[in-house]
Amino acid sequence: LESLLNEPVYKSVMYRRLEGCKSEEELQQLEAVDEVLLEFKKDVRDERNKMKLEIIIGAALQGAEVLDKSLELLREKRELDDRLVDYLDDVIAQAKENEVPVPAGTKNAGGTLVKMLTVIKDRLVAEIQTRDKPYVRMLASLLRLVTKRERELLLRSEVNKVEEAQNFAAFIRDGIQYMEQHRADWLVDERVEKMKEIAKEVDVHRGALVSG
């Protein structure tokens, strides 16, 4: 099944079969098989994406920290990809279609479900786009550490240049600004205050690198 879902492997096999077709009848049979398999693969991926999305939504409803851990686990397993985002786009579109109109200015105007799914989509896109960037991994590690001393030791071991510390602090503050501007009412995000503390700690570390 995994080989079937592996797109490069699947295409390679189908191309070889295509090259081996010796008649129009064989070609039509291959096209029919390909059509059935493509539908089967879509159904399997949709079911997997549904399960992943249920996990993510459940984590989001428990709070930002639980959501972070859930996304981190999925990221480490390479389970976050563009197909999941495409599936979520379809879910959001369906949610909009099923949305009951609410008068403008009321508390739930704009659709709470759609807002939540959109925020989750933005997080997924950000995770996919930045999953291999060192600053993201570094910030995630610092957010997991409880004490200032632990974070200080990590910074000392990982950030050894003044310019790197300066760029990392700027990266954190850009993230803070984005999160404050796009904070969702349903998701209380305690990371913002901790990120502010970390940014200050990085500034102190940068000062130590300058004087040292």
C-alpha cells in the first residue's frame, strides 16, 4: 500500500507498463486500471488526512501547547504535506457552504468553525514551509524548556555568532508580532509571553558574545 501511495514509485511503474503496451486494447486496460487506482489512492489519502485533521483539531481545542506538540509529532513523522492542506481547503469550503448566516455584528458572525479551520490551515502552511529551517527548530526547543538556565545553556551551545543571535532575536519578534495580530479568540496562546522572554534572553546572549 505504501508503495502504491508513493507517487514517484507509482508513476515509474505505470510508465514502464505504458511502454510495454503492444496494442490499443492493452492501453485501454491500463488506463482503466490507472483510473481505479487513482480513485483508490485518493480515498486512502482522504481517510488518512481526515484522521490527522481530527487529531489537530482536538489538540487545538485543548490549547496552544497541546497543538504545538501535536504538530511537532506529525512534523517529525513527515505527516504534514501539501495534500493535507488541500484536504483542509476542501473541508473549509464545505464548512462555508453549510454555514448558517449570522447577522453582522453578532458574537458568532463570520463562522467560528471556519475561523478555527482557517487558523489551523495557516499553522499547517507555516509548519510545512519552515519545518527544515534552523530558527524554527531552535525556537521550538526553547519553548519546550522550563527554566531560564536550561534555555541559556541551549543558546550557548547552538548560537555562537553575534549576527546569528541578532537574526534569531529578530525572527522571534517577527513571530510575536504575527501571533498578536492573528490571535484567534478560541485559542489562548501563552507562547507569546514566553517568546518575549526568550527574545530578551537572546539579546542578553548576544551581548555576552559581543563582550566575549
